[in-house]
Amino acid sequence: MHKIIEEDLMKIKEDLTEFKNKIEGKTFLVTGGAGFLGSWFCDVLITFEANVHCLDNFSSGNVKNIEHLLDSKFFNLIKGDVCNFSTNERFDYIVHMASIASPKLYQKHPLLTLDANVIGIRNMLELARKNDVKGFLFTSTSEVYGDSQTVPTPESYWGNVNPYGPRSCYDESKRCGEAYCFSYFQQYGVPIRISRIFNTYGPRIESGGYGRVVLKFIEQALSNKPFTVYGDGKQTRSFCYITDTTIGLFKLLLINGLNGEVVNIGNDKEIGIVDLANKIKEITNSNSQIIFEPLPKDDPRRRNPDLTKSRELLSYNPKIGLEAGLVRTIEWAESRFKK
């Protein structure tokens, strides 16, 4: 495991010490556990000696993210599809993260994306109901807001989403997943919690699309290839370092009294995409030039979370600024790039 990841895991564990008794010895099912977010979630659980069942079909997950866990007595990798997975195993918590999240990939595999967030979540909610779980976390997305007309965007905003377009397989399936969560909460009392995650970056992220633009720019910078920026580059995103996102997810799952809540998780510092490129260029001392390509259809112009609710309910406050997070991600990427 890279030293950056080891250091970050220790910091996460320190921040979550108060939840040790809720994690240690408990049994967790993490769908999509070999993915970027899922692997970090599994790592934290293992540091607290939870029993972790990681379900992944590797449509977008990477075995390298969790290969260091394979020999752990607390970890069980299940290669399977969340849509038809069944088991007699009993779980205390279910964390549903299985989904393709990169625009490039989900537009290539729209049906897989739809299925994971519609059929898959129905299957997991049924499993949660039968297990009478202590908590069910669904990692939704800021994409449910679409091209938001209210920025910063609060959880009360209903969205401005195109249901018939290249991004709809992801946007609308996540919205459907939230509707399933609400219905299981309302009808059966399943203790669901929903996180609307804004752009997250850090070690283990893969390149491709805006959700992965940080690594794409880093890879271009390290190889002195041109930065590819879509549109005029003035569109904004708010980037959250992986440790801050992970801490927010754990707090949402484990704090008492939050069943049925929907909470934004991210960083509320907004930056233009071309400014991000220039910042990475500066940190890496790259000679890369910036070239501009057409803006993809239905691409949101701004993306920035209103964190009022997460601060009130979770005492959530992202600690890692963009430059500090970029430095850590670049150090990790450099070691991978050299291999």
C-alpha cells in the first residue's frame, strides 16, 4: 500500500474513533467495494476489525484496490452481480456503492449502469429488510441535481435533469435509487441514509470524464501532453479529497437518529476547470499546453454543494484544501506513473 494511503487511513481512523464500538466486530456488506470509494470504505472497516464482505463484478472496480486485503481474516471478496446476488449471510450494515460513475464508462455501458442503481438497489434493500440491518447507506450523487439553477445546491433542490439523453442512464437511475430508498423507509422502516456525493478525488481514482478530471490532468501533466479542457473551461466543480468524503460517509451511516436523511457530502470550494488545469500544471512544473474541445451534451455549468445540513447533522467540515489534496494525489500518481 502506498504511504500516502497509509497516512490517510490513519487520519480517517483518528477522526472516527468515537464510532469504534459501532464498527468493531460488526458485519458489513459493501457493494462496489473494489471501486475507488468502496475500497477506501473497506480499508477503514478493516482497520477497525469489522467483518467485510466486498461484492463487485469488476465492471469498473479494480482488484488492485483491494488485493492487499485478500489475506485478511476480516475480508471476504465476492465476485458477483449486485442485481442477482443472494446469500444466507447475516449483515449488520449494507453499503450500496455499486455503480459505474465515470461519464465515459456509463455512456458506454448504460444498461449496466441503470441496472446497478435500479435492480441492484431493490435487491439490496430487500436483503436489508430481511436482515433487519442497523443501517443502509446509498451513495447517490450530485448528478441528481442535473444542471442546477440553485448554486450552492441544497438537498431541497429537486433537480434539473434531462431524462432522455447521454447522461440519463446515470442521473435518472440514481434518482430512482433514492426513490426506492424512500419507499423502503416509508413502507418497511428500513433505516436508509442517502449521501449525495460531489466530485471526489485522491489515490486510487481512475481517469476519464469530469468525475475523474483531476487524475486525467495529472497524467497529462506528468507526460507533458496537452490538457484537454471541454468547452471554455469556465464551468465549475467542487473537488473533495477522499479522506473528507469517506469520513462524511461513515458519519452519515453511523450517527444515531438520521434514518431517512439525504445529505450532501463534498467540499464547497468551487473552481473552474481551466483553473484546475493551471493549478495542476503549476504544482507539477509541467510544460503541457491547454487545448479546448467541445462541451459534452447536458454537461452542468456549475456544481457546488450547500453543506449547511451536513454541518448541522454530521458536524461535517472538509479539512483538506484543494492544493494539499492535489499534492498528495500527484505524489501517489507519480509512483504509479513510473511503473
